[in-house]
Amino acid sequence: MLIVMSFSLVGKAQITMPRIFNCGMVLQQGMEVPVWGWASPHEKVSVSIDGNTVKTRAGADGKWKLKLPEMNAGGPYSMTIKGKNTMVFENIMVGEVWVCSGQSNMEFPVDSIDQSYRGVNNYQQEIADADNYPEIRLFTVPRKIAQKPQQDLDDGEWLECSSATVGDFSAVGYFFALNLYKKLGVPIGMICTSWGGTVAESWTSPETMANDSDFGPMLVELQKLDMKKYQETKEAKIKAKLGELPTVDKGLIDGKAVWAASDLDDSGWKSMQLPGLWESRGYEYIDGIAWFRKTIEISPEDAGKQANLNLQKIDDSDQTWVNGVPVGKTMNAYDKDRHYDIPEGVLKSGKNVITVRVEDTGGGGGIYGNGNMFNLSVDGKNISLAGDWKFRFGKISTANLGMGPNDYPTLLYNGMVNPIIPYGIKGVIWYQGESNADRPKQYQRIFPNMIKDWRMHWNEGDFPFLFVQLANYMEAQNEPNDSNWARLREAQTKALNLSNTGMAVAIDAGEGGNIHPKDKQTIGYRLSLPALKIAYSENLVYSSPTFDHMEIDKSRIFLTFNHVGDGLKVHDKYGYLKGFAVAGADHKFHWAKAVLVNQNTVAVFSSDVENPIAVRYGWADNPNDVNLYNSAGLPASPFRTDDW
């Protein structure tokens, strides 16, 4: 990265620019591009690029802003900013600029040394191919929460896409950009501002949150907080509960796990019911290292035998011992079940001690999952591990005892969105909702309000805002039931009532046991379709089939769909439609048979419901058998016809 700067001897102040302006950046074509910065009060400022020069003067507060004339796609260019000093940004491209934002599925990189995010599908080839696309440029906004809207970022730089740079960038953002680049043939700039596990209200501005019935009072409280005292209060509460605030892990000394010893006296340790995250057991706001110990009895006939230890999921990393012998280790995989083999000769007759050292880097922490599957298996017998475990915190991260991104509304907007406004953009892609899934009704309000909020602040009109509907996740159910994830998908669908919005349906792209599915190529492609339609007026099938209306004819319900392309299709070698359920006046849903009637209509019926009045499709956390598509290969969006 090259920034050429020269300084005059007149005065001490100098022009400074926001971090989002830098060498290698992409400017939005076809619009008057906002450029802004800071200088001495009333200082004259000029910005020149491609033969055009625009001048302005800083205000009394030193802030200045101007707009460059519209430019066509191309480059590379140099930008010169002059005042008392001169700044030059090199290697600038003009093309299409998009913001990608949300939580971990947007943050999920193409590949990373962080094992919890290790590689999208075919990541080795994707990384190798990235060298072919230097006109795709990538900017990652550093994580930051802020009590009030910030004027600039702490860090960040524009990077040319290459095998050396693409690995740590948002996979969804990259594959979206790649599809646009191949179709449009112009430079693409992607600005990624995302943070795993975060809620939509944190990404929304104070102006909008102040008027929200649920979050307005929280915003008032936030604005009155003394941030230093806030952290001190948290530390005091934890110390009062634990009797200490350990900052060095005394359980692991010079690589030796002294707290894994089978003869360790742990009588003074506290107890905790497992499985369950420690936050749910009364230990909120704690990130760091905790040790868990469980003593079990092994019969003489099972002593010495090979066994299997099934610990369910551990958030985030663990090291595990049996009788002081290491049996397993998993790093940065908070949603992965732990299954460790216990070698012959480790188990002994009588008391045996299982020790698990858990390291949590943020969010929930501990051992969690299905208590029925939480066991030690030896010679065909399962010994349950559910119940009381001894535990002790070895180390608590005081750096994480400050405010978290979900503690109050507006924190992420303040720290990670406001500093990049009003950088010229074409639109936004968004992948978030998992962290709001327990409040789907509320999301019907706060998500569209957030979209309108960003549009208001960017002041570029109703720019395209495209989002991903939640993918299928968790265990598939055998019978129709209700689902918060289904209701959250419904809330997302309702946001399509806003102009220039589009939704990528991902109901077939998830993994039941992995909240971070690795097929990000499909998501990026499906987001690119409404972008091509809405932003670039391409003539194509851009949306999944969506339910339009229904008609009841005795025992059958006829469903009509929009966005079918050349017609609805069944993705099943036997031609059977799956995922539909019907209910009568008793509101009890039964699986239904469904058949295609014509290009845009499906008939649904069930021998268990003589007079059906409502239909649901894909209405589950993980409806893993849905198979209704349109001619473009896009899956139908889950829906319901009732409002129960």
C-alpha cells in the first residue's frame, strides 16, 4: 500500500482521510461519489482524479465533504487530495461497490487459520483461482463496539483479490463479487462489516432505536453509562460469585495439566449441571478457561477395556483427559460433537476421573448438547455423564469483561457502520438472523427498520438491499411442529415488502449439525441474481418461488406461486413433492401429499384431514426434505397460510 504525502511548512494541521479511503479502493461508477475528511478550520481542500478537480473548504470544525463527478468503470487511477499537505492514493478502480454485513455466516471466510471456520467447499481451488481476479477489491472493517457513532475506523485497508488475500475475506461476499464480476466485467469492491453471533438491533442507528418500544429505554441507559464503571461492576460481580478473578491458568503449568490429575483434591471446587453453557448456569459475561471434572465408577470386568467418550459440543476448544491421560483435543469448533477413544489400559476398577479443560473466546462457553447422548460407552454399556460436575475457572479474560456487541442496541452501527457512511455504494448484502431467532415477531419490525435506517443515513435513495433467508439447521423432526427458525424466515420474507429488496433462499444449503454450512458458493450465487435484476436490470429469474395465494376445494388446497420461471419443478427422482403439511379447524398439522397441477400451482391434500384450511411448507428448523424448485433451480421459500 502506497500513500504519498507531502507537507507544507505553514501551520501544524494537515488533511486526514477516513480509513475507507486508501490505495487500491474501488469507487462507485455512475454516481457523484462523496469524498470527505478533516483539515484545519476553513482550510481550502481540492480532490483530483482522472482529470477532474473538485474544491471545497473545511468548516469551522475542520470537517469537509465534496462530491466527485460521475465516472465510468475503469482504472487504475490516482487520487490527489491537496490542502496544506498533499495525499495521493494509487491504484484506484471505478466499478461497483457493495457492503456485505451480518453475523458469522457473512463473516465466515473463504479459508482461515481459525479452525472453526476452516474452509468453504473446495477452498484450495477457490484460493488458487483468486489470483485471476485482481479487479475485485476487498476491505474488512475491524470489529468495534462504540457507545456513540464513530467518525472513523481504527484500521483497515483495501486489498487486491489474490490467493494471498482472499482466504480471510467473507466467503459469501467474495462469491457474490465473483459472480457479478463474471457477468458485468467491471471492477467490484466489497466492504465487509460483520461480527459473528450479533443481533440486528446492534447494527441499527441511535435515531431509529430511540423510537423503538423495546429498545428505546435501553438506548437511554446506554447513553448514560460510564463505560469504565460498567466493566468494573462486571468484574466485581464475578469476583463476588467466584471469590477470585483468575488471570493466569493455574491448572496448566509448564504444559503439565495439574488439574487433570486423578488424585487432585477438588472438594473445594463448585458444582455445575452439565450439559449446559455456563452462562445458563448463572455465570454470565465470562470468557476464558474453565476446568470440569467428573468421577465415575467402572466395574472390575470393564477395567482396562477400550471405551468411547461422548462429550457432545464444547464452546469453543477443549483438551480432555481420563485419569490424567490425554484422550482428545479439539480447537475452535464450538458446534462440533466431541467423540474421543479411550485406549485400553486407561480405565481402572473403581473411581475414574474425566477432566475437560474448556477455552471460550467469546459468547457462550462450556459443554452443551443432548444429555441423553452425553456418556462414556464401554463394552456396549453407556454410563451417563449428565448431572453434577466439579468445575473451576482457570482464567478469566478481563479484556472481554467490557461491553459486548449484543449488550445494547446501536453498538455495532456506531463502531462499524457509521464510519463508512456515506462512502458511495451500489447496495448491501446481508446474512444475519440466527441470533434473533428466539424473537421472530420482533424481527418483523426491527429488520425492515434497520434497512430503512441504513438507506436514510446513506442518503442514496432505496439502494438494493439483498439478504439471505436462514438455512436449514439443527435436527430434522419426524412430525410437523412449530419452529422459531421458520418464523424468523417468515419475518425475513415480509421484509420483501420494502422496495428494491431481494432474498436468497438457503433452505437446501444448510447442514443439520453445523450452523456454518460450507457451501457459500451457492449463497453468493443466489444473492447475485436479485443484484443483477434489481441493480443492473438484467432479464433473468432472480427469485425463489414464493407463495401467492390459495384456494380450497373440499379436501384439497390449491397453492399458487410467483417467480416460477418456466414452471415449478420437483427435485426428486420419484417425482414426489415433500415438506407440505395441512391442518383443519383443530389446528393440528399432518404431513400431506402434494402434486404439481400446472406451471405455478400445487395441490395439497391428506387422508388425515378431511377439510383442510391451512398449509405449511418447510415449516421447521431443518426441513431437510423440501424439494419444490423453479426452472432456474431455486428452491421455494418456506411459508405458511395460517397466522396461528
